[in-house]
Amino acid sequence: MLYNLEDKPLLAVFGIVALFLYIFSALLSWISERKHLPLVGAWSNFEPVFISNYRFYRKAEAILSEGYTKFKDKAFRFTRADTEMMVLPPKYVSDLRNLPSTIASPTVAHAHNLMGSHTNMNIILRNNLHFRTLQLKLTPNLSYLTHPMQDELIFAIANELPECQIFVSLVVLRLFPMWSHYLLSMILPSIWKGHRYIRDAKKLLVPEIQRRQKAASSLELSSKDDNILSWMMEIAIGEEGKPESLAHLEVVLSLASIHTSQMNAVHVLYDLVARSEYIELIRDEIRDVMREDGEWMRWQKSSYSKLRKLDSFMRESQRFNPPSLLSMPRVMLKSHKLHDGTVLPKNAHISMAVNAIQSDPEVTPVPELFDGLRYYKLRKIEGAGHLHQFQRLRRGYRILGTA
């Protein structure tokens, strides 16, 4: 192959830069506060971050499964481009759940995982109005919301849901180290679309929020305005009540609710198609409830709790297709010693390998078998009727979502 002599200086500069980045990346891998923990997904502590990160991107499930199998009762670690992750075994569930957010913060972890600095998600670090609204307003009103949600479902089925650009951005940004994200965020089309989506949402919602605030001051709000947006307005404190902030949080809530719910619904439909023997079984159960409670559009919240076979199938589908391979993410704001002396250092990113745990034969008998009635049978055991439901926690860690 012939080279142009004029290209050689440029090639030399490129080679020097590449070598520097390789050495710098290898040093970052080696300089770790958690070198004492077993490392998975990398050949050694000297392997450059970008190599182990790409390997994790391609084989995340296999790497986490390997780590859990080898170190079931010990913490291990793996490397991503954005951070080094510390994965804890299930025996520390109670420790994590009891740690206050001032020590181990799930919010900081979520903001980091969502690349909040570049995807407009850092608003969750400034206030927790969205969380308080769900806890204080949405959950107590679920029964009241059954019929409005049924109307929304019919509307959603008839309309195409748009692609979420935020998750496109996440996939790309996580392939590269943190120091490169600022530059990438300026050139990624998905980032531009995400920013435009926020701007469009504010243009749409801010006038409506201002109208509702004016109506509330004159006691003219109607029952049609009784929804998430109005609830946030009602309990907002100080700066939280600004129309721009409320509109931004409304988008965050939409993202959080649509993401896992949409994935769960799609996987359930796929699994029903792949295992058609369950279709008529579930239809019969729905017909039985309809005979008791009438057409489904008139059902109350209690009617849905009677669909135990469908609930079991949904949970088994989620076990095979979890919304995340990792659960209970936390960022340590302070160092903390667990009950057995294990130290979680400050700034550590920690989580649990929920998918690997669910595939453990000690947790789920014959885990490779898809049994749509697995949890239906477990609920028939005396005293277990309220357990093993789709939305419940199991052994303390959350299956739905990543909280």
C-alpha cells in the first residue's frame, strides 16, 4: 500500500492521540477505590475502559449472570464508560432499603443513569414534587382513576405513540466516557429532539398551568382538571410551583410511566402470541369476571384484582423480560458500613443484579421454564393469596422498574 508523505504527520498525530487515550483509559481502570472487589466483564484491571464498556454493551446479561453465579454472596464490580458499578448480593436488600437518601441516594443514581445533564432529567435533583404527587395523590386515588385510565387506554390504542428520543440518547452516550458527553450532546440529533420535545411541552402546558392557577385562585377549577398536573400544582412549594418547572416535571412523569409500562405490555403481548395456549385460559378468566361485574368499561379497581391468571402471566413475562438488568440503584453520598462490616465508599454507584437473581434456581424453581401460572399456583397456597402479585416486591427488591 502506498502512503502520501503529506499524510504521515497527520497519521503520527492520530497514532499518538490514540495511544494516549488508550493509556489514559487503562490508568482509569487501574486507579479504583474498589480494586479489592472481584472484577467481571474485563480481562484485568489494566484493560482500557472503552474496551470493557463495549463488551458490557454487547453482553451485559451474560456478564451480570457470570458475576452473580461466581460471587453469589459477595459484592463484585464491572466497568461502564460513565462509571464503575458495584453490584451487591441479595443479602444486603434490607441494608439498602433502610439507608436514608442522605447516605445512599436513588435520585442521584437515576439522574446519572438518565444522563440528566444532557437529557433535561436533572430537574429531579432540584425537587421531589413528582415523587410526592405519586405518593400523596395518585396512589390514594387509584380507585377513582380506574375509569379515566380505561378511557385513556382506548384512546392510546387508537393512536400511534411517538418514539422516546431520550432513550436513544442514553444508548449512545453510555458508549463513551463522561468527559466526551458535552461534545456529543451538541452533535447528537436525538439530544436536539429531546430538547425540542421539552420546549414543545412547555409551550403546550405552561398556558394551561397558568389558566388552572388563575382558576384555582378564584375557585373555578372543574372536576375535569382533577389530575396529575393539578395535584402537582396543589402541593407544590415555592419554586416548585413555577409553570415552567411543573411542565418539565409533567414530562418526567410521562417518561417514567410510559417507559416500563409500555415495555411490559409489549412483552406480555409477544409472550401470549408465542404461547397461544394461555390465550383462551385468560379469556375465560376475563369472561368470568365480566359475568360478575359487568362489561370491563364499568369495572372498578377491585375487579382487576380478580384476574389472577393474567396477573401471574404478566409477572412471569416480566421475569423473562425485566425492564432492567439492574435494580435498586444508589449513589453513595457518604461512606457506610453494612451489617457484616462491608464498606460502601462515598461516590460508589451500587445496584443489584435483579435479572440474575430471578434466574437463580434457589429463588425460582426451574427458571428456564416459562410457566404462565407459576405465581397463580403460589397464591393458592394458604396464607399467600396476597403475595406473588405483579406489582409486589419480592424478597425486598423491586421487580417493576428500577427503584
